[in-house]
Amino acid sequence: MSILPKVAVVGYPNVGKSTLLNRLTGRREAVVHSEAGVTRDRKELRVEWTGRAFTMIDTGGVDTADRRQMARQVRAQVETAIKEAVLVLLVVDGLTGIGPGDEDLAQIVRRSKCPAILVANKIDDFNRVDLIHEFHALGMGEPVPVSALHGTGSGDLLDIIIGRLEETGALDGAEEREEIRVAFAGRPNAGKSSMLNRLLGEERVIVSSEPGTTRDAIDTVVEAQGEHFRFVDTAGLRRPGKLSDDVEYYSRVRALAALEKAQVALILVDCTVGLTDYDLTILDEAMKRNCATAILLNKWDLQKIDLEDLKWKLGRKTTLKPPFLAVSALTGRGVGDILPLIRHLHELYTSHLPTRELNKFLQEIKTAHSPPIVRGRQLKMYYISQPATSPPRIVIQVNNKGLITKPYATYLENVMRERFDYYGCPLVIQFKGKRS
């Protein structure tokens, strides 16, 4: 877990907060689009500069004049981010000048009593730096001119942030700890955000009946029972052919990237719809990215799935044999079993089997089911070991890799999963010939 000081990035819609965050992190972590309001939830990302690290919180644009429910929810997320932060960056559009929204946000930040830095973005030409002087009227101190798009002034801004954090003592004792990385994935409206909020016991991500409310992969770092977790709420995965615009395309890219980084993936299935072929495709995406995987059957209070039929479908489609859990984000049913399930999958993911135990298992396998004979030659398996974890990688020394048949390899995987309880955990089995 990152026990690092938090810096919240706030501002009016479309002033370039996400672009600035991508620039300061040095990675394209936040979805950026010309459409206003793409960012809705607060997203935490690690930033390192001159050997010091801190966490930046990207937030949705706040328009206090917008009375719609989504706008109110975004504002609530921003206010929470300010409360959690030790420093606030108020980002304004340096080209358009002060707007009513900037004045309202400046007042919110001043009321919070949190130290703040005023950032005038979109100053692409520093010959026009005089444009920033009118922002003194916001009462937020000296504006810092930057161009998030071109990177101009970003190093100076990072120097100022580190300096302010050092002045307040926020970096004293800051440290990073190991964390279990968990991604929530599934089709739109399966209840991923609701489930994460229920698990955390707070409105951490925005929930709406409108499919596609979550547009980015939203990181949340928490401590529970002495362990540290990074939960990532991802955008609903649609079929590539059904993506309606660039935002949905980049949301899909971010969701798949979140699976790439995760150790454990929880695939949410909407029980009112049932287990669909595309749910199995999402499960396959998690498997390809070597995630330990489980299925959460959400909305169990509204509709119960035939579990025997579910087992049959999973058995036909995947050798991973993921565990599944009946849950309800609405009532809380089964939610208390999610963390133990995550811990179990993570233990499998990082486990190391003793070489002696593995070779005893290999002898039993050869006795129970003789290796195949191909073109008059029999496969011989000499030795087995596990050289790596996360995910577990098993290497078997054989006389000739060309004698391995797919049915026998599948048999070995299935028996190994049953023997060592590797259900839901990716298992990489490699065969190494004498000459290789």
C-alpha cells in the first residue's frame, strides 16, 4: 500500500486536469478527450520526482451551476478528494481567463483550509505568460504557468509540489508497502461500481443506472485486516464492434490494461441476464493476462442462476475452473466472503511448491496414466520444478518435446489443479527437452 501524501487535482471541466496528470506521471493513465466531463470518479496515481514519491488524485470537472445528479456526484467525489489530500492543485484555463466556475472552486478550496497551488494550464507560448496575472484575483497566490499538452513548466511545477510537501512535513516517513492488486471487470451495468462501494463501505465510485457511467480504470488503495489492497474499478467491457465513440474505445483499452497489471480479477456477472458468451470472453481476457480469477454472481437477490449449468459452461470453456460466489451489492449478501476469496487466490498466485513434493506427484502421475506413445516413441518425464511464481510456472524435463500431445498436457494441467487446488489460478506448464 502507498502510505504516501495525496495531492488532489481539481478544476472546472475541460481545463486539462487529466492531461496534466498524465504529463506529471509520465504515463497515459487517465482518459483524455476533447469532450467535457469524461473524468467522473477520483483516480489515484503514483508520481515520483527527484527520488520523492507522492500520490496524485485526478478528479472530475466541477461545474457548480450544473444541477444534474451526475454533476452533484462528481462534486461530492471532488470534495472527498480535497478532504483526503495534503495539497490541492487548482487547475484553470490560462487562455480563457477567470470564469464563474473558477471562482466557485477557489472558494471551495479556500474553505477546506488545505494548502493549495494555482496552476494556469494551456500556456503553450511563454511569451504570453502575462495572461496568468488576472488569476491573482482568485486569492490563491502566485499562479504557476504550464502547458500540460507540451510539457512546458511541468518540471517547475513538480519542484514546487515537492517543496510544498517538504514544508508541511507530508513526506516525512512516507513509505510504500506491498499490495494485492485486484481488478473488477465485466459487462456494462453488471454492478462493478456498486460492488466496490459496498465492499469499501463508502461511495468511492459513482453509481448510476445508466450503463457506461465508469469511463476509466479507477484505483482505490485500502488497508483491511493488516493487508493492503489496490482495487481497480474498470469500465464495462463491450464487444469491440459495439464501441460507439473514442471515449468507449479508450475506456476499453484502460480496462484491459488494468487486467494486465492485476494479480486477481473478479468478473462480475449480472444474474438477471445470466452467464453470457461475452462474460466468458471477458474471463478469457483475464486468463490471457495471467490473472487469478473468480466470478461474482451479482444481483443474486433478483435472480438465481442454475449453478450446475454454470459449472457445465465453465468446464466446457476453460481449464482455469474459476471459483464463483453468489453476491448482492444491493443487500450485501456474500460481500463478506470476497476478501477471503481474494486472499486465497493471491496465495495460490504467489505460492511455491517444494520440488520434492512436485516430483512425488510426477511419479504418481506416470504410474496412474502412462505418457503417450507417438510414432513408436514414448514420452518420458524425468524431473519437475517450479522456478517462478506470480503466476506459478512449472517446468517438466522430458526426453523430447515433440512427443507431447495436447490431450496429455490438458490431463496434466487438470490433475495438477485438482491435487494442489489451483482452481482459478493461472498455471504455466512448460516442457523442456534434452536438447533445448
